[in-house]
Amino acid sequence: MNATVKLQKSWFKEGHTKSYNFRKEQLVKVKKMLTTFEKPIINALKFDLNKSEYEAYASEIAFLKSEIDHHLKQLKSWMQPTKVKAPLTHTGSKNFIRKEPYGTVLVIAPWNYPIQLALAPVIGAVAAGNTVIIKPSELTPTVSWVLKKMIEQYFPAHYIAVVEGDKNVTQELIDQPLDYIFFTGSVPVGKVIMEKASKRLIPITLELGGKSPAIIHKDTSIDLAAKRIVWGKFTNAGQTCIAPDYLYVHHEVKADLIQALKKYIREFYGDRPLENPEYTKIVNHSHFNRLTSYLESGTVVSGGTTDDQVHKIEPTILDQVTWSDAVMQDEIFGPVLPVLTYADLDEVITQINERPKPLALYYFGEKDEDQQLIMDSISFGGGCINDTLYHIINPHLPFGGVGESGMGSYHGRASFDTFTHEKSITKQTTKFDQSFRYPGSPFRLAVM
Ligand code: NAD
């Protein structure tokens, strides 16, 4: 580990990663690697998570390829120094911001989209001219193995390396003299990373989680809202950081909404979702047990069956849930959907604002002023009006949390910026000198 970091840091210092052509070629290589390893990636995702081929391709491989295309189109212009204006005191000088890589970056990834979340930050880090060490999650070991094999086949370890292992390995890694840490994972581990990074003042991005609400107001199209919620919640069996964690629905439309949710669960996953070969499993036994314990909160009105042999939990809706139930204490991160009701939007705003700032928030409702009220009154990472998850697939939108749901952002330009240090330069003229700043100058007071 220590040797890999040393190797990368000295190779970085030699300047190989900085030119536009080098960066461009590496991005093209990552794309080629994804094509070559498409089958092994899809098979590994099937083995570790039972991800369907479609979900594996769309949410991991295609997502990354489109992110690479976006970077390739924009990289040259992003890399240009930015000229800036200057005050009169700087007459004769040129002032600009150089875009510089940090050096050696560590990317720590979780297991839920184990290819996408390991490689999307790598795209930004490579585009910005850094070397990268990837630490994949130990909970999806087959994917982690494939990731290591493909990186080793395409990149030398002094440029991009994969270090496999559990939390002890991560802890050892973050003790190294890294130049940047990009962490995606849970809030408690995010705190550990931040504390450790602070010892060496290593800059960090934290992409964390939390409870992301979907608010369903009475003036929305209930059927369409239900369809988009079922898709956003049960894709990857709810193991998505920005999945709607719980529903907050106007009491007048709750019964209709639950009916519509049931309809779409049946339409998307069939009458017996546990037997549906396309339905993702829960990653391991301990998460399976954690999630099944939530079925004791409120009343199960849809789903509720589980299979501990294959770690599957049916898409489940819980009604009659209160804020004090177990299911409302922590991020659910699974296919269990509690429903709370409200009478007016002020109550919604007060309740959500009393809790940690969500990573995502979804508002379903037609009136502009209500949409505006929610956007103005609640702080959250990002989200959608009248949809779920869709904001994450627009490379023009920075993606990240706020408060307990994270700090910093990435995707598209935001990725390049995250892994880039902005070095501010004043290039002074030597043709003349202004004396006002010097001791004894008669003009000195004029500028104070
Ligand atoms: P996790 O925090 O348990 O693990 C993430 C990574 O940290 C793994 O590589 C793991 O090996 C390492 N790790 C675990 N414990 C550690 C410790 N004590 N010290 C150092 N490293 C440690 O998260 P997870 O279970 O893999 O992923 C689920 C969480 O990630 C959820 O909270 C979810 O919301 C969040 N998440 C966030 C995003 C986002 O983009 N904001 C995306 C996906 C997942």
C-alpha cells in the first residue's frame, strides 16, 4: 500500500499525467476497458447482487460511458486557464487561474453500484490529471476482483491501482500521504474518513446517504407519481443512495396512492417478485436481517414476504407508520417503503427540517408556488420535481449531499473541478512599477 502510494506520487511528479492528450487517451482507454469487460462485469453483478443484465448495463456501464463522452467533449475547454479581471492596483498585470491536478487520489467505493461508484470518480480524477488508487467494497467481492483484473490489464499500478480489502485496509490507506480522498458510503464511516483525513489535512469529498423523502401532494397525478416512485424505490431493491426512503403523502390521496403503488409493483415485478430472476437481492445476511426487522414497523399493506436463502425481500409498503418507528430512525437502503401522511405542507417542512439534511428530495405536485415553497424551505443535496432519481443522470447537474448527507459534488464539470486545484496567479509586468504600496510613497494613503 505504502509502496503503491509512493510509486504513484513519484510518477505523478514526473509530469506524465498533465497533458491534454494523455488525459484524453486514458479516458478513451477506460471506455474501451468497459466494453472489453462488459460480460464479466454483468456476470459479477449478477453473482454478487443478482442485478439484471439491463440494470447492470444501464446503471453502471452505460452511465460511465456517457460520463466519459461528456468529459471527452468538454475536457479541453475545462483545462484552459481562466483569465480574470483585476482592480486598478494591478494595472499592467495579467491574472488567471491555472487548473492543476492534486496528485494521488484515493477513491473509496461502496457496494450498491460497485462499478459505477468506483469508476465515476476515477473519470473525474483522470480528466483532472491525477493518479488514482481505488478501494472497492469488500461486500461485493466478485465485482471487486473483476475491477482489479480490468484495471491491471489496462493501466500500470503507478497510474491507476486497485487495493482490495475491508475497513482495516481502508484505514491503512487513509493514513498514507494522499493528496485527495473521495469517499462514497455511509454517514458513520464518512465521519471516520473525515477525522482521519483531518490529521494530514487531506482534502475530501464525502458522498453519503440518509433518509430521502418523496412528498406527494394532493394535486399531483397519482398514477404517474406512483409509477415513478416504484421505479425509483425498487430499482436495485432499494439499495440506491438517492432512492425515496419514505413517502410523505397528503392524507386525502393516500389510499389512491397505495393502490397505484401496488399496481406498478405488480406490473414491474409480477405477482411473485421473489421468484422474478430480474429482481435484485439484498447484499448480505446482516443487511437482510436489518431490513426484515423493519417489517415490524406499522402495517404491511403490500409485499412483506422474504427469502433468507437468497436474501430477497419483496417490494414492501408499510402504512400506519410514525416518526418514532424503527423504520424511520435510519436510512432504510432496501425495498421497504414506509408511508406517512400530512395535512399541510408547512407540517412537512417542519418535520423534515428537524432531521439531518436529506441527500435527495422528491416533490410531486403541480402548483408552481408549492414547488417553490418546498425548494425554498428545505435544504437537501438535490432531487426532482415530479420524478425520482432522474437528476443523477444529467451530467450538467452536480451531484452531492449537504450537511450530514455529504460535502462536495461530482459528475460532469463538477467531477473535473472536484479533482482540480485552482491555482491563482498574478503575472506582474516588469515594464513599470507602481510605488503606492511601498513604505514612504506619497500615494500610499490614497489606496488605504
Ligand atoms: P460503508 O460506509 O459501510 O462502506 C463504504 C466503504 O468504506 C467500503 O469500501 C468499506 O470497505 C469502507 N469502510 C467501511 N467501514 C469502514 C471503516 N470503519 N473505516 C474505513 N473504511 C470503512 O457503506 P456501504 O454499506 O458500502 O454503502 C451504503 C451507504 O453508502 C449508504 O449509506 C448509502 O446511502 C451510501 N451511498 C451514498 C452514495 C452517494 O453517492 N451519496 C452512493 C452510494 C451509496
